[in-house]
Amino acid sequence: MAGGNSNFLSGVPELMVLRLLQDREMYGYEIVQAIQAQSRGTLCFGEGVVYPVLHGLEKDGALKSRRREVSGRSRVYYSLNSRGVRRLSDLTDTWTSTTQAIQNVLKGGLHVHPV
Amino acid sequence: MSTPFKALEDRLLRGGIAPRHVKRYLRELGEHLTDITEAQAAAGHDAPTAAARAALGPDEELADAMLKRRGFRSLCARFPWLVFGVVPVLALSLAMPWHILVLVVLKTLSAPALFHTLEGMVLFTGNFILVPAIVLLFVFIAWRQRLSLAWPILSTAIILILSPHWDNQPVADFPPGFSALHLLYSYSGETIRGGFTPLFLGAWWQLIAAQGAKLAAQYLLILLPLAWLVRRHGKTVAIA
């Protein structure tokens, strides 16, 4: 597909994680709960698969992590850094233009006549 | 590593994921599992642990999520020929001068009774500790990353061929046709006369005739880690 969005679907987990972490730092379980709550259970996946996404984003320099002790439990908290903010912005733009394009196709109405 | 993830750990390591990434992944999965278990128990679930493990995702899905990210692969998985074919040569050539230097420094600092003579210590550690330790290192790396047996066999073979046999005979006392690299080191009035002889350089049959027992002990020590790995590998295959 032209326009550089052939990997769009594989970027969806990254987009959701980055968007959630834009508001505050969170740990893996919290992120999964937030995705399930905000998608009203539409998005179903093995909860553990969030960690390769988080670790990959951290490796790319989009996130940073720190281990924190909260209520006697030690957890790894993730937060966005400046590169993550830029990546979120790029992914959001791609998502918006792609979903708009799909909506246009679904609505129909614009008929292109072959020459 | 915690039992619920043993199969997943093996699968990730065999898939070439670096051990540090595997360790971190499994640790966070374990913490996540605890969170789900507590939530399931609080919700009055009959078997919270089983339900929590199911919610975490099947091993296949958890493994695939990691394996598809090439950035998590270890150097050994990406370039095994480099690690097990080239690094042993470098390790041997760098370890020899360093081991003498370390012994000289130790002797200078503490002069323990163990060091009867520096020369004796250099020859002993050179023959019986240094080279087997290098082999052990490569065998450990292969075991830790669940690599094919072919790689540690390659590194051990290279080390066996190149490994020096240290001796303090004067050059004139070596058998005829015998090639040897000689090292003369003088420190505080003590001289180390270490002739170290990679087998490929010399008339190895003459060396065996002259130093048979010592050589056999040296090479046995070199082969022991590999024998352990082969035995362990055989057991793993039998279980699988």
C-alpha cells in the first residue's frame, strides 16, 4: 500500500500503549486493564503480550522504565519520553488518515469511472 | 525461574532471544500473573491461579510476541560463527599474556605461600586452569542460550588445536622437529621460561611421547565441560 502505512495494523498496540502513557506512568497490568476498560472488552488478547510491546518501545527510546515499590509490591512503571511523544504523534496521524480513508470507502458515493 | 514459565523460557532461549530479555520478560509476566490472580480471587473465582494463567495468554502467543522482535535476539543467535569460531582464538591469545600479568601482580601484592615459584604457578595455571576455563565459558554460553551442540563443539575443537602446552624445558631439550614459542620473562630476579606449544605447530606425537600424562590430564580437563553438555543435551532430548 502506498503512503507508508503497510505496517499500520502492527503499530496499533504501540499506539494504544503510547496514548495511555501520555497521561501518566503505568505498569503492565494497569495498561492492560485500561485498554480492556476503554475498549469495552472489544480488544481481546493474551495480557502478557503487552510486555514485548513495552520492552520494544523502551529499546527504541520511546519509553523509560523504573522499578517502584507500591503497597509492598515491586513493579516496573513505564512513562513516555520526548521520542515517545513524537512517535505517538506520528502514529496518531497515520491512524487518523487511514481510518478516514477506510470510512470513505465504506460510505461509498464517489464513483470513479474507468477511462 | 518460576515453574509456570519454564516451557516458555526454553522456547524463547531456543528461539535466540537474549537471556537478559527473557529474564526480564518472565519476571514481569510473573508479577502480572500475581496481579491477575489477586483480582480473580477478589472476584470470587473458584480457581484463580488457573484463570489467571489463561488470561495471561497461551505460551505460543507469549513466545511469538517476543520472537517476532528481532532486536531482542542475542549476539550468539545472530552471529554464532563469530562467537564460537573467532572469539575462542582471540580469547586464547589475549588470555595468555593476561594470566601471566595477573600472577605477577598477585605475587607482588601478597606473595602467598601458594606461589612457591612464579614459573611453577604460570605453568600449572596455564596448563590446567586457564584453557579449561576458556572452554567452560563457551560451553556455559551455549548451555545458557540453548544453542545447538555444534557450536560449543566447534569452539572446543578450535581451543584443543590451538591450546598451548606450557613447559619450562630449555629449547635444546625439546624433541627434534618440535616447534615451540618461547617466552622469557624476568621479574624480581625470577625467570619464567614458558615454552608453550600449540599442537598444530609441533610434532605433536613427540610431545605426547614426552609429556603424555600431563597432556592427557590437560586435554581431559578441556573436554570435561563439553562432555557434561553432551550428556545434559542427551537427557533433554530424551525427556522431550
